[in-house]
Amino acid sequence: MSGKYNICLDIGGTKILGAIFDEKKDIVYRLKKKTKEAGDDTANVEKMIISVVQDMIDESGIKKKEIKAIAAGAPGVIDQGSGIILTSPNLPWTDYDIKSSIEKKFDIPFYIGNDVNVGVLGEWKYGVAKGYKNVVGFFVGTGMGGGLILDGKMFTGNKYKAAEYGHMILDPEGPLCGCGQRGCLEAFSSKKGMSAYILQQTARGRKNMLAESIENGVFKSKNLKKALAAKDTVTLEAVDRACHYLAIATGNMINTISPDIVVYGGGVMEAVGDLFMEKILAEVDRYCMPSIRKTVELKKAALGDDSNIYGALAMIEDM
Ligand SMILES: [Zn+2]
């Protein structure tokens, strides 16, 4: 392969982030675009990715032949080896051979993986988990994602479906989760879970700062930050509850895996991660076997919004 640049994408339900890396792994160009503009059908989302890549090539002034590879993280169950999206919760894809499609269009190798797996990969290769062999990642966003590095390898389980510990059941009589079950970690500790609690309290006549800004069942991280800075009571309750269940889930994962490090990433951690870390650390020892707790570190992700972009780069380097 002759090219020296890599195009890396983070494909989300609402936006696509793009970055071009040079051979020194420095980001030389960035792009951000809303996914919504792409409409809802598969062809349009594909068109969107193609247009983002084309824009990045045109606007950066980098020639197509100078590009070594394109890689992306996207939501859903993805066969990273063959580049087929098996299912995707927020994007309209089923058994979608996006790899062939993009490679045909640009004549450049294309790689794709699950966004949380790719985010954990980024933190493992370039971020806070660099050099560790066993990594448990919790990604706190709209939902609750998980990603596992075991014995120095990404663990994807049978048919790429592993690490769904956002749906670890912590209270079978708890609040309803999007998956149909009750009391999953996601139902307490994700933006969806915290928003549901805030709306429930609002319905009880309790005033708070966040309820008004909840759209489609989720608040924006920057509004959470504002409400916490103002010490909004209901918001603080939602966060306490989120961190309480995250601490329990962390204890369960620590006891199960005995990882070297647990990494907390995602939009919520990027916005208010220090407070989350403080609360989780204050409680987590209660739920861990002491001997296993002694040998694990708990840390906030280091790359912030760029975890996935760097993870995409790591996928290219691994190929
Ligand atoms: Zn669930």
C-alpha cells in the first residue's frame, strides 16, 4: 500500500466525526456532519458516508491515491473481519456489506467495527489503557456500551455479540430498559436511564433544570453539566443513582474478569467524568473481592470524543 494518510470515521446515530491521520499519526484534517441529513434508508446513510469521505478528500487537498485506508466505528453488531453490519439499533442496517460498497466506490481498503469496541480499542492503543493486557470499558452515552480486551486481544464472543454488559441485570424489578428487560445497568446509568428518572420525578411535581431539555428520551451532556454545576437536586439524585449502579456493575466485572484497568468513556464521561469517577470510586470497594480490587485501576478515558477515531486508526494498523 502506497498511501500515507488514513481516514477515520465515528458513525453515530446523530453525527459522523471524521479525521485524517498522517504517517506520524497526527490529525491533519477534521470534519463533523449530522447523520440526520442523510435521511433514513440504507442507501442514503451509505451515500452520507461516501459524501463525508469525498468531502474530506476534497477539502483537505489530499489526493485519493495518497490514502492508505478508511476505517470506521458504528453502532450495532458488526463482523469486523468481513466488514458486514449484522444489525444496528439506531441505523437502518441489517446484513449490510458496507465494506464492499465503500471499497467499490473509492478503491481504498475499508474496515469497520462496533463503535464501543472501536472506542475501547482506541483507549487501549493510544489512550489511558495503553500497555495493559486486560481492559474492561464502560461507555456512558445515550445507552451503555461495553468493550473488552482480554489477554491482549479484543474479545468479541460468538458472532461479535459480546460485552453487552450495559444489559447486566442489577434489579429484576427495576425500571424498564429499551431491551425489554427491567433493571439493566443501562436503565439506571445511561442518559436514557437518568432521563427517565428525571421525567418520573418531574411528573411528581418536582422542579428541575434538565426535564425541559430532554428530547426523544435523552438530555444533552452539556445540559447535564450545567444542571450539576447549579447543584440541581433531582439531577444530582439521577447521577447518584447512575453512579451507584455503575459501581455495582464495575464490581461485578472486576470480580468476573480481574482486569488490569477499567476505563469509563463516552459523552457523559467527557462532560462530567470527574464527578462520576469520584462517586464510583467512593463506592466500588463494597462490591469487589478485596484481593481482586487491589490489582485493578479505574480511570476515565483519555481521548474523549476521539476514542473512536483513534480506535479506527488502530483497526487499520492491525490489518
Ligand atoms: Zn437492557
